[in-house]
Amino acid sequence: MKFKISTHVAFSVLFFLNIIWIPAVAQTATITGNIIDTKQSAVPFATIQLQGTQLGASTEDDGSYVISGVPYGTYTLMVTYVGYKTYSQSLSINAPQVAQNITLVSDYLSLDEVVVVGYGTKQVKDLTGSVASVSSKDFNTGIVGTPEQLITGKVAGVQITSNSGAPGSGSRIRIRGGTSINATNDPLIVIDGVPVSNSGISGAANALNLINPDDIENITILKDASAAAIYGCRAANGVILITSKKGTAGGKFNIGFSTTLSVGHVSNFVPVLSTEEFRSVVDSAQQHLLGNESTDWQDEIYRTSISSDNNLSFSDGTKDVPYRISLGYLHEQGILKRSELKRTSAAINLRPSFFNNHLSVELNSRFAYTRNFFADQGAIGSAVYFDPTQPVYDSTGYGGYFEWLDISGNPNTLAPKNPVGLLYQKDDESEVFRYINNIQFDYKFHFLPDLRANLNLGNDHSLSYGTVFIPDSAASSFTRHGTNNQYSQVKRNKLLEFYLNYLKNIKSIQSKLELQAGYSYQDFFTASPIEPFTDSSGNDIGYPDINALGDTITPGQIPFKTENVLVSFYGRINYTLHDKYLLTLSLRDDGSSRFSPDTRWGLFPAAAVAWRISDEPFLKNSNSLSNLKLRLSYGQVGQQDIGNDYPYIANYEQGTTTAQYQFGGEYYYVLRPVGYDANIKWEVNTEYNAGLDFGFYNGRINGTLEIYKKLSSDLLAVIPVPDGTNFTNQIFTNVGSMENKGIEGTLNLIPFDTKNFKWEFSANATFNKNKITKLTKVDDSSSIGILVGGISGGIGNTIQIQSVGFPLNEFYAYQQIYDENGNPINATGNPVTDTTAFVDQNHDGKITPDDLIWLDKSPEPKVYLGFSSS
């Protein structure tokens, strides 16, 4: 059977379909406009978002933006950009084209800015603890090899001191002073939600130099115990949260490339005698020992270094999967010849969302590979002492270098070694691989949108290989017949964290309530050496070939494995009343496998309150005051990072060469018990903090003033034990207490802010006083303390001490005698053979250890300052 449709019927059908289609197409619109500031300048890279949707955009360089495919309806349009107040307005879309120009107002305080805190985020205005945040726009610039160098001098209370000038050497970080004697004083570092280990990586000068600073968007420091207590046992020394750059939803595709070139040189050498001056002071009877050269040894070991840092990134704010991918290559030369770091890095961030934004997923993955050459830094001291009349090279010398010899023609063990020979006869190289990955699932429940569940799975994995090779022809290794050490290590850190978060705005009483409860599991494993690589047939092919090695002795690396686990339960309550009275309570229960089952768990509470005084009616309309907030806090955090995973378990160690046992004609080493404390437990740090945040003239003048006191109890310390106990002479246990107290302040000024010129100035100061208040389990007024700080020149010599009433590592030495010109006086006046004269403190006519005194000098500064200007 056949059907025939008439032209009239066909036209009618097409007309009917057209009527349906036209309205369907017309129900979407395009929003366009420009975003400027109050100085009529374009605001590029601002984020425009239609709240509750995936629709949005970023402004171009001229401030323009376009949002396409917007269904008809009413939306809340929000615009955000760092340094400006968040803009929000209701917008009705009922036409195909909608123009919306926007003017942003400067917000120098950025109180609405969101910062990362422990297990979540908060607006700056809602912070109750001592928290400082530095974003990428305020980072230090130049060749920055490690992340902490981005904020050196930027934050009050945070002291960052370079370990050395060697490439990638990193820094020593202290937040409000040290809190422990023998446990670590380093802060906890969390990278995109993954807490990483404080212990180093073999073959890496600094574990943080495997993180590319160019990938970092923000660094937040949790300074006081109330802010850090959510991390419990990990937070005794503060917390540093590192957040990576990301693709922004609603943003545009962007390709970024940067390259930085740096040239380095030694600005000043250590002042030493010139060749002529050296000859003039040598006794005429010894002139025949001098050479005929004029060698500047410091000039021989240093060079002009050239370093480069190159970074390429791709990012996109696609609706479904915002992403950022980056590649980096750093080549950093040291000014000491041969020292070098090469780092290749890659990172990816993906942030898809599902189920109408109810499920958000964030994937962070970063990889770094470094090749390191560690120059022998002993050459620096040797270059200061070496005879400038001698040549660098000598064809009859050891390895072709001039060396001082004894009467037997062997290298003189008491003389300094040739500085150039030290550099070029030692190959100390390593390769290090590191992977840090995590994936977070954040689900907003459909039946209860105020409730969220967050699951974070992560790992931090590193592999390292290295060799230290010194030929047997080198004078520095003559007595050992050369050196050829090979080492390898694997480290693994596995993380599982889960928490629930409930956030409810109670409009009837103008309150906001946030409840959070979570669980954390983290496992740390270290092993060395790594099992050798094998080929397809299973044959052992060894480690990566770093360098062509000689045939000298290769000591075997003693196999070693260690593991520790942390399990935690935590909770937090945040309550805000009338947007100006704030309360935070937190509690964390930590269990560490480093302690016995009887002392394994530690409970760490914290509480903080804040009052936004500037929002009170009597100040809210002030023309000059823009912010005034008072903060008070209390908290406890724990310490268990002691470098020994099994301190409560009995074990044995090999005795000394004088403790051998004879069987027949053979002598065997004996094992002796190592002293241990089966009841060793948490070190606890209790902190009190009071802070005042202020701002004037819309924040053009703003800052913070804080006062704090930290009390450390049950200190984890190595202390001497009495003779005759059959143990080693020291034991690791809980003993004593310590305090840090101080004042810190930050002041930010913006003297000028015009269309063509803006000047920002920031300064901070910290005054910290450290004191040991107890150091023995039983009070002993006769004890001077624990001698530490070993120095060369003999056996058992020390220069520092841990004593009650004094700071950590107080200098403890003889008091020198000086003349009226400030020069040390010699004991008998012979400038060649005599030693410096010292004060006989007890007037017994002799200089003995009883004449040692506390010098009221400490390696820790009492004051440190920072400032920046842009």
C-alpha cells in the first residue's frame, strides 16, 4: 500500500515544526560586557560566574568577556578577582543579547578571599586562628629552586634561612621558634592535601627541591596551635599548606611560557694574605719551603654560574573538565665549580564535576626527576688555608695536583688538601625520582545539600640512586685506598582521609554553623638499598649507570627497612553569630605506631574566638576604619617525628673494637643492649595566642599584631645515663619542658594607587624568646645540662649546651681575654706557639673545664625582620 502526502500537508507540517523550533533556539542568550575598576582601567583575568551553573568566563586583556549559551531565566552574576571586592548582582536573561558592564572596587584587605585551611577553606574574615596566606602575585621572583624560597621574608613569625648556596640546598624553616630538643623542629608541609614526610630523601640536597615552584598558586601558614590543631600530632611546629595552580571553571584556554636566566658570582672572598704578604710573615728559616707561584685559591674554586628556569603550561576552563598541565626544566649551576642541579618536572590538575555539580573530583599528579652533582664543600675551607705560593698542578703529585707530603712521601694527614683536587677528584652524583599524586572526591548529598562527604586518596613515592667516587690516587682518600660508594633508597607515603562536613546558614538568628568529623590513615615506608633492576630474562643488571666507575673498593650498603603508621580521628565546629562573633572548637585523637600500645594515643584540643569589632554599629559607618578584629586562641598539638620508628622496642647494637670476645684464635664483636624507654610518649606543645587585625582607609593601611606563648612539655630528648648500666651512654626519652614567647607584627601600606602607578610596601617583625625550663626527670640543681655542638680539633669537644634557664643550643665555652684594641691576648706572648688566654673563672690558677661559662649567645635570633616593595 502507498501513501501520498500533498504539498499543502507537507508545508503545514514544516510550518508547525518551525513554530516549535524557533522558540527553542531563542531560549538561550549571550552575555557580553567589560570589567573595569574605579580608575577606568581594564581588569584582565577576572572570573565571571553564573552561580549554580557551569556557565562563566574570564576577562581578556582589555577586560571584555563573553558568556554564551545562557538559558533564559534569572541568575546571580558573581565576579571575583584578587585585590577587588567580590561583585554580585541579580541578572534576568530574557533577550538573545544581554550587555552587562561591571566596575570592581579595590579591596586591599581581601576579606572575602578564600584561603585553604586544614581540611577545607575559609574566607579571610572568618579566620579565628593565626593564619597567613601568600598568593602567587606576591611571591619572590628570580631563580627560585624550592617552594619555601617564594615566601622568604614575607610572613611574620616564619624564619626561612638558606642552608647553603649550593644548588637546590633548600632552607631551614622555623615557625615561632623551635619547640623540641631532639625531635624535628620542621613544620608539617601539606601539598594539595597530601601531608609529606619531614625526613630527607637520599641523593637530594632537600626533598622540597623536587617540587616546581612555578606550579604553586598559594602558600598558607598555620602558625598557632588553634589553627594547626586539626593536624594534631603533625603540627607541633606549625603547618605549611601548598596549593597548586588549577584550570578555572568558565575560564579560557591559555598557554603560558616563562623563562628566567640568572648569573651568579662571589661578591666577596674571605680576606686572606696575598702571596707577597704571606712571604713577608714567614720566618726566613722557613722560606725554602715556599713555592714560586702566586695562586689565588679562592679564585680557582669559584666560577660565574649561569642558571635557567623554563616553564610551559596549558590550562582551560572547559565546562566538563577544567584542567592545567605544566612542564618545567631547571638547570641551576652553583658558584662552586662542578656543583649543579638539573630538574625536569611535570604536573597535571583535572577538576571534573558530575551530577549537576553535586560530585566534584580533583586529581593532582606531579612528577620530578633531578640529577645532582654535589661538589666537595671542603674545598671552601681548604682554599682559605692553602699556601698561596704553591701551584695548583704537579705532575709528580697525587692525581696531578700539588699536595703537602710527609717524610715518607705520603700525603700529610694534618695539612689541608689541594682545593682544586678536592673538587675534581670527587664525583658525588645522584638521580632522584619523585611522584606525588592524589584524588579527592567531594560529594554534596542530593537529599541534604548542606552535607558533604570528602574522600582523599594520595601517595608520595620517591626513588633515588647515587655514587660517591674518589680514585685511589687522590690525596683526600689515600688512607682508604679510594672510595666507590653506591647507595639507593625507596620511600613511600600512602594516605587515606575521609571527612563529613555540614554547613548550615540559620537566617532566623543570623548564624552560620559548620560541623566536621573525619578519619585519617597515613603509612610511611623507607627501604635501602633498592632491589637491583633485572632484564627480560631476570638477570641482575644493577642500577642506572650514573657515571663510569673505577675498580676501587665498593662497600656494600647495609639492608635497611623501616615503617610507621599514623591513624587519626578529628572533629571541628565553627560557629558565627551576626557575622561578627566567631567560635572555633577542634579535637584530634592521634595514634602513632612509634609508641607502645600503652602510650600510643594522644588527644589534642583547641579553641578560638574572634570578634569583628569593626562590624559593630558604633564603628560600622566609620570613614577611616575598614577592619578591626580581635582573636584569642588556645590549642595543643603533639610531636612524634623523632627519626626512629621503634624507640620503645628493645634492641642490640654491635660493640666497639675494644669489646670483642675470643673463641680460639678469632675475636668476635659482641652485641650490647641499647638503652630505651618502653613508656616513651608524645611530646606536647600548648600555645596561647592573641591577635589584632586592623585596616584603615579601605585597607590601604592594614596589618596584624600578635602575641603568643608556647609551652612544650614531655620533651623528646637524648640524655646521658649513669655509667655501669651496661647500656650505651645515652637514652632517648621524655624529659623536661621549654617555652617560646614572642610578639610579631605585619604592616602593609599602599601609598599610591593611580591608573598608571601603584606602590605596595610590606614589612614584618618577630621578637621571639626561647628558654629551657626543665631538663631532668628529677630536679638536680648541680647539673649544668647536656653538652652538644661537637667541634673538630679533638675527641668529644663541644661548644654548646642545653641548660635550664637558657635558650636551645646556648654557646658554652671559655671566656677569651682581649686587649684594649679588641684583639685576643696570648697566654705568654709568643704569637707562633701560644694559645689564646682565657679567664680563670674559679680562680684556682688553672684553666680547666670548670672555667667554661654560658656566653649568653644563641644561634637562634631574638629578632628577625622582613620587608618587600613593589
